Amino acid sequence: MKFTFLLLCFSTRFFTLYGQDYRIHFIQNGLEVPVINEHVTLSKSTFQLQVELLKVDGVFGACSLSDSLFQIPLQESLPETDLIQWKIAVEPENNADKDMIVSEDSYFYWFYNPKVDTWHRFDPNPLVEKGRVIGTKTIEHLFLSEQDNTQTQNVELTAIQQPLYCIFFLMDDKSEKTFKRQRIRVDWR
């Protein structure tokens, strides 16, 4: 009985400490498009990424036309994890550009803590509920950034021919390890 109680206490403490989570939803034409086996298929028109932040201030991620990060097994670390925080791309407040950065060289950090942040990278007015934030990013075009942002261009979704390879993840407090990594390949119809 004592062992069961200790195990229950440990389990409760473990999930309280690590209860941080996030969810990614793809919305197009007002409907959620399901992610099935790490793939989602979208039309080449405006879509929204809806991000649920559960007991966490933000989610890290990257989006690329290359599958190099996407192919890394989920149980393995991302390369140069300690440098990710220094490779966060600058995005305008309140998703003013309505784009998504696509780059092999940088990451993004989408965040919102209503008690601390006076601005964020989501569309205006994220929904805030007990322990949960729902932020939406409307994507009308892609911002392609290559060679450490020396070559950039805005590309309309209708012009994209290749899949997008997206990863999302959380990082520990010391920015040394990633966890809860999710991979999503965006295909176009």
C-alpha cells in the first residue's frame, strides 16, 4: 500500500512538473484539416495555424522546404540545441505580415503570456482561458529566407510546388534540451 501511495505521489508530481503541452491545428475555410501520420494536405490558399499553449508560454518551431530537421528521429536531439534561442527569426507584432518564415537557418518562437507580454506573434486577441492560450496565425503567403537571411522573398501560396516541413517543440529552462517535438509535413493539392 505504501509503495502504491509513493508511486501515485511521484506520478502526480511528474505530470504537474511536466504538464506543459501544446497542440497545433490547421484551419482552412473555417474547418480543421486533420493531421494524419505527420501529414496535412491544404489547398494553396489562406490557412490558419491555431496553437494551443497549455501551461506553457510559447512553442518553438521551424519550417523549411528541406526535410533535414524533419527526418531527425523524435528520440534524438536537434543539432546545436543550445543555439536555437539565438536563431529565432524576428517576426512583426500581431502577425502583421500574415506570413510564415520558411528557412533552413532559423527557428520561430510563438508565445503569449497575458500577464507579461504586451505583444505577440499571433493574430490579434488570442483567446485566454484557465491555463490555456489559443493563438491563431493567419498565413496568406510565405517568407522564404535563405543563407542567414541574406536572400529573402515573399512567395504566394499558389506558387509553392514543394511540401513544407514543419517541426514544433518545447525547450527546457536552460535551453539545452527539446521535448514534445512534433513533425508535420504540409502537402498541397
